[in-house]
Amino acid sequence: MSMADRDQATLPMGLRERVMAASVLARAVGQPVPAVPGISADEAFARAADAFYGLLGALSEEGWKTVALRGLDVQGLVGHLIGVERDTHRALAGDPAVADAEHVQSTQDSAVRQAGRAPALTRDEWRRAADQTLDRARAAGSDPAGSCATWLAVHGIRLPLGDLLVVRAFELWVHDNDIRRAVGLPPSVPDPPVLRLMSDLAARMLPYAAARMGLRPGDVHLVLTGPGGGTWDVAIGEGAGSQEGVAIVTDAVGFCRLAANRVTPAELGPHITGDEGRAVSVLAAASRLALD
């Protein structure tokens, strides 16, 4: 037996777990290490749109006809995204009809309409729609005429304009990977500044997701590792501070995939301190943030 083996054999049982738990709970909430440069929400959407457009330009004719999600081929899925952009335009214009429109149903006509079109026409229509979203959002964000210009209600959610742009960036990344998986390409990862905004939004939305599941009050110390991650103390429910909390440590990209309902809590493989069942329930709630 080597000296290293003898030293390991004498370590107290559970020491690693106690050290990990103490490290997690001691880590300050806030900035990731190393720090990630901050970008605006509209810049995050612009980067996600450019990445998605680049993927579409690399697809073969056969790739466009590959089934990607919900029975839609890639071209139909891009049509769905055209519909999402159009509904976002309507929300920016103050159209109340899109506030509670169902995300998939409201965009289905746009998805179906792509059948038989040249892929280049679908790709260019989506690009124009995404550019219009960006232009109109930037105009609304700079408009000094009251708070109505900075909040949007669309597809059952009401968020500040910046958060909604991050939601849009999030969806583009998710469907980018749906397409990649369908055509056999390796998955993509957002650059760290975009991922940081996505991680932050998903963490801040956890209380709403947990409320939908009826989870009991409690505190969650969430640590998302890797570039673009960070730490958050999330209070779930009224009187959360008086309840025993849990700590969850997991990869930032994996957590965003969970929030998109593309992996399960078990597949995520988090490190948990505290009530494991409670932590798994919180992670399951995160997966309900997805709109698809």
C-alpha cells in the first residue's frame, strides 16, 4: 500500500461530503469566478440569432427535412420561430391578443406554412423577423414614454423587456441544439456572457416554477459551475427563511438544459446538500419553465 493509500484510508468517513457542503454554503452569492464580462439583453439576443443563422446556413437540403421536434422537420421548426418573432412584434406593439396565446398553438400556422418552400426562403424570413425583433426592442427600450414600453406580455408570461429578450435568446439556443441533435451535429454552448444572463434568468424564475408545483417554502442555495455560472440564494414561498434550506451544485449549461426540459434532474447529476427529495423537486420545477 502506498503512502497516499494509507493517508486516504485514515480519513474520517464523510469528510469529503462535509467539506463540499461547507464550501458550497460559504461561497458568496453573486459573481462567478473568473468574472464574465457583462452584456445587455439585446446583445445576448443578437449573438444567439447570429449563431442560429450560422447553423441554418450550414444545413444540407436533407438536413432541412429532418424531423427535429414535435413532429416538425427543421424547416417547420424554423417556421415556429418565425411565428414566435411575429408574436413578439405584436406584444411590442401592445396587442393584448398575444398575452395569453399558447406558445405552440399560436405559431403552428407559421410552422406548417413552410412546407414546400425553398429552405433559403424560410431562413431569410426568420432572419428578417429576428432583426425586426431586435430593432423594435431597442427602440422600445430607449423610449422614455413610460413603463408600458419596457414590459411585454406574450404567450402566458409577462416580463421586463430585457428578460424577454433573454428568453428569446434561450429559445434560439435550445432549438439550435434540437436541430443539431436531429442532424447529428455536436451540441453548442452559448458564450459565457450570454450563458450568464440565461443562468441568472432561470435561477430568478425558480420561485414561480416552484409555485406552479405547489412546493412548500424553503431556501435554495444554487451554485452553477463553469464560465457563465454563478451563485444565487433563492427563496421559495412565503416564510422561506424559517425553513431548512438545500444547496444544489451543478453545471450552468446543464441547468439551462434542465430549464429547457431537455434533461432530467437525474441526468443532470447535481451535488446536493440537505433534503435530496426537496432538491430534486426544485429541479423538477425548473424544467417546467420550458415553453417549447
